[in-house]
Amino acid sequence: MDQDPTVSQRYRLPSLSDKAALARLAAIGVVVLAVIACFAYVAGWISPARLSQARLIDRFQQVDGIHLGFRRNHAKGVCVTGSFESNGQGVRLSKAAIFAPGRVPVDGRFSLAGGDPQMADGPSDVRALGLRFRPPAGEEWRTAMVNIPVFIVKTPAAFYDQLLASKPDPATGKPDPAKMAAFSAAHPEFGPAIKIIMSQPFSSGFANTQFNSLNAFRFINEAGVVTPVRWSMVPTEPFAPEPPDQAKSPDRNYLFDAMIARVARGPLQWHLVVTLGQPGDVTDDATIPWPADREHVDLGVLTIDHAATEELDNCRDINFDPLALPSGIQPSDDPLLSARSAAYSESFTRREGETKSPSAVQVPGKGS
Ligand code: HEM
């Protein structure tokens, strides 16, 4: 049967001596090359000196070693689950489903800052809490908070430098004072931030610790009104300072084990308290606290009632990406946020592809 001439016309290959066809092919080639160049740039192949997420994670590995299967920072941790009961006070500030009155399930992870999953608990180790709120209709909210009141540096590049400057000298087991002095001189925000951090004593355990977002975010309500915010989880357990001899405990996991034992006796609770920024408050520098008189709004209560050893499919395999935000919460202009998101993703990708070893923190039995 004869071919339909219109079909064969349509699919006829152009002659390579046809100049217009060659120009079209060249244009396609340019587009393809441009796309490849974009991927190469993002991956850091064109500019190896640029601070990429891979370089940030390489720096953690350089300082703390490679511990297969573990997070490259906050490597030591334990999983928890519970719920968040919203009191509805957040509705005027944000349209996020999580702030409508009611209860949503939450999973989380208590951890210590640092890339060594076998590190011993200590009185000045930075404590942390990652949370994932799961409203029934989707729109998850993830947040990763720490117990210090401000962050130590303003930019990802400064954090990259600080990690190396504070690497313990093998001879003394402490950071080299000369390197720290040089780092501090190059990053003027560091000294004042450390002063603020040192002025607030650490509590005796995870249960009575306040956890802070540090970075600013933006709440957007149904009317489109934007409010700059920072949030904290404020414990209902009363503050008690870390006893001076607690760190001498032979239990290398004394902070985690105390928290696990406490959850086994009954639920732990924190209030989600949001601080409202005012015009002029700094949103792109997590080293600077907002004035103490800013309005605080209590949005509801977090209850943690179960702890479990890290294992397949629980918090071990969650990335508490600070930019996993529901509609109604947006990032601020803080440059740390996108760097965190990119670095957590790189750490997650590496650790998920690796063989796993047991976590140092073991919850007795099947969990408390
Ligand atoms: C540029 C700055 C930062 C970098 C590069 C960085 C990097 C990392 C990395 C690589 C992880 C492990 C992620 C994973 O494998 O899932 C992590 C975990 C964590 N980070 Fe950061 N971080 C930064 C700043 C901060 C700040 C400002 C906070 C506090 C608000 C914070 C709180 C946490 C917490 C709580 C975790 C543990 C979350 C979990 O349990 O999975 N980080 N960080």
C-alpha cells in the first residue's frame, strides 16, 4: 500500500546540507549543553571552590570521620513519637492546617550535635529535637531545633570554616586556640553569639530543655498577612541545672537514658511558643536575638509518650529538613536555611545508601 505523503513529509529527516536545518540542530545542541552546564554548576563540577552541599558534608566527615549509615551531624540520637494538640491560637497567624484546633500525630528525634554517633553525653553538648507533624490531609511540617538561644555564625561559609577551626587538636583534645582566635577575628558575629550562649546554663536533661528554631521564618494567614516568627518548644518540666558531677557518670548515654526512663514513667510535654517579630527585627542573622519584649503566642502542646531505638523506617530514615514546610509557613531570608536543607539532603542521600550499624542509644525492650 502507498504511504500517506503527508505522513512521510512530516517525519522526513532534513538534509544535512540544508542550512536552516543545521541552524535548528545547532540551537538544540546549545540548549542541551546549557542544561548540562546548569547541572554541572549545581553539582559543583565547574566551580569546585564554591561551597556546595557536598563540600559541607565532606567537611563534617573531615572533622568527625565517616560513620557509615549515620547522620553526618547530630549522629547520636533516639526516636520518639507522640502528638501535637493545637489550641487554635495560631490560626490568626498562619493558615497551616497544623494550627487548626485539634490533635495531629508527631514523630521526632532527640540528638546531640556532632558527627560521632558513639560520642559520650556531656554537660555542654548541644541538645536537639527534630519533629515531623503529620496532619491527616498531608502538608507535613518538619523542624529541627536546638537548645542554644542563638546560632554561632551568620552564614554557611562561616559554619564551614568554624567546623575546621574548632576541630580538636589530637595533642590536647581541644581546639587549637590560635585557629579559633583567627576564626573569631574573621567572623565578628561569633564572639557575641558565644557570649549569649554561655550566659544561659544548660538544664539537667532533655526533658527540661527548651528547643529553639533559631532561624526566622514567615507565617502567612488566610488574609495573606505575613508575620516574621521564630519558635521554641518550652518544657513543662521545671528547669534544673546540670548537676556538677552528672557528667562523671559511667553511663556514656546518661542524657538519653534519663529521658528514656522518664518517658517510660509518663508523657513529657512542651508548649509550642512562637515569637512575633516586628518591622526592623533581623531575620537573616540567627546569631542575633530579638528584643525580649516581643509578643509570644502559645500555639499548643507537644506530647512525647514513646521512645524507640533508631531502626528501619522510624526516625532513622527521616530527614528533618527545615524547609519541609506546609502552606502558611515560609522561609525567611536567612541564608542558613537553604544551606541546611541542601546539606541535610546530601547527608540523607549518603547515609541511606550505606550499611547500618546499631545506634549507641538503645531503648530497652521494644521501646518505652
Ligand atoms: C549551615 C548550617 C548548618 C548545617 C550545614 C547543618 C548540617 C546538618 C546536617 C548535615 C545534619 C544531618 C541531617 C541528616 O542526615 O538528616 C543536621 C542535623 C541537625 N541540625 Fe543542622 N546544620 C546547620 C545549622 C543548624 C541550625 C541553625 C540548627 C538549629 C536550629 C540545626 C539543627 C539541627 C538538628 C536538630 C539536627 C538533627 C535532626 C535529626 O535528628 O535528624 N542545624 N545538621
